[in-house]
Amino acid sequence: MDRELSGKTALVTGASRGIGAATAIALAGQGASRLILHYNSYQEGLERVVASVQKAGARADIIQADLGCDSGMQTFLKALKAAGQDVDILINNAGSLVKRAKLSEFTSELFDRVMTLNVKSAWFAAQAVAPHMIERKSGTIVNVSSISARTGGGIGATVYAAAKAAVSALTKGLAKELAPHGIRVNAVSPGTVDNNFHVQFSTRRILDGVAAATPAGTLGTNEEVADTIVFLCSHAARYIHGQTIEINGGMFMV
């Protein structure tokens, strides 16, 4: 693509590690001139991403907020407004399982946090940046869903899976609404990626079993997902609207 995104401003939520960090760095590598990087608590990781983005020649602005609660959401939206909502590319990556919990263990508070972090944050981030995109008749939104949206997830991950299914549904609905304004909305749906998410919520034995069962024979990487996200932001994807791209080494076929 040869720095095709030159001059673009991109907002990446959950940018301090994992898929979000890899995506921010990849966007800068393709010429994005300004990265607005959201994170919650992993400041050390965010600082490494900022250094990589700046090395690629992009400006980095930082927003800290907890997108798992309404007060944090308002903090984020106010900071985004102050930073300038003239965003060309939105990557709604912030999300987490938060905690594995079975039906009998789930609390109302946990339910709300999972849904707010994974779904509500994506919706209101899109709402915040859409007016600028509509005015310019151009823009790209990429949401991060999950293979669990199609499978229901593992034990204790049902609400997370439901949240990611909602993300896929929002992607289609927003694509229909915004396509006439020149805005493309799509999503990526990673399978099992070998990153901090699974350090928290899986075991090495489980991950080795998933890799063995995957037709490609390996787990995914943050960079493989990031590359697909960058493709969806590129001119090569100009006629792709409302799609959720599965990135799982063939695991969804199994």
C-alpha cells in the first residue's frame, strides 16, 4: 500500500497492547499522520506504542479512560472532543472478557461492564466521529468482534460472546446507515490470538490444544489481525461494506 494512509487521522481504542497496539503501529507505518491512542491502565505499553508511532513519523495524542463504565465513557468523549473529532479512521478495539463467570455467578454489574466496554464504547465512539466523516463524505470504521460471536464462546464467556455478536450486528447496521455518506464500516473477527488476552483468560495447555486443532496449525498474532484491519482501511477495500472478516487460521471450519 506504500503509505497510502498519508495525512489521515486515526483513533484506536485499547491501543496499549495486543491487537490495538499492533494496529496503531501498522497504521502509522502506512502513513497515518496522527494517531489518537486510547488506553485504560497499561501506561508502560502505551508509551512503547507512542514511541513506535512517532518513529514512523506520526503524531501521537493520548486519551486515558475506562470504557467499561459510563463515567469513563464520558471522560473519553470529552477528551476526544477537546483533541478534535476530525477522525478519518476509527478502530473500535477496546474490549475484554473482563472475567470468566458462569450463569449462576454473573452479577448485574459484571454484565453491564462487559456490554459497556465491548459494545457501548464502539457505538458512542462512532457517534462522536461520524459527523466529521459525513461532512467530508469519507471515512472508515473497523470494529473488532470475535470468533466467539459465531460459536458462543467457551464456558464462562457467554456474555462476552453475546457482546461480540452485538458488535457484528452494529457493524452491519452502521454500514447501511453510513454507506450513502461515503463511510465504510466493517469488522474483523479474530480467532484465538496468542496475546495478553489469553494470558489472562486461558492456560498454555488450552492454547496448545487450540493450535493443534486449527487447520493452519498455529495461533494467530496481533500483527496478522492488524494487517487485515489496515487492508480494510485501504483503497483496495473500497467496495467492502458491512462485513465481518474471520481471521482464525481456518478454526471456524472445525
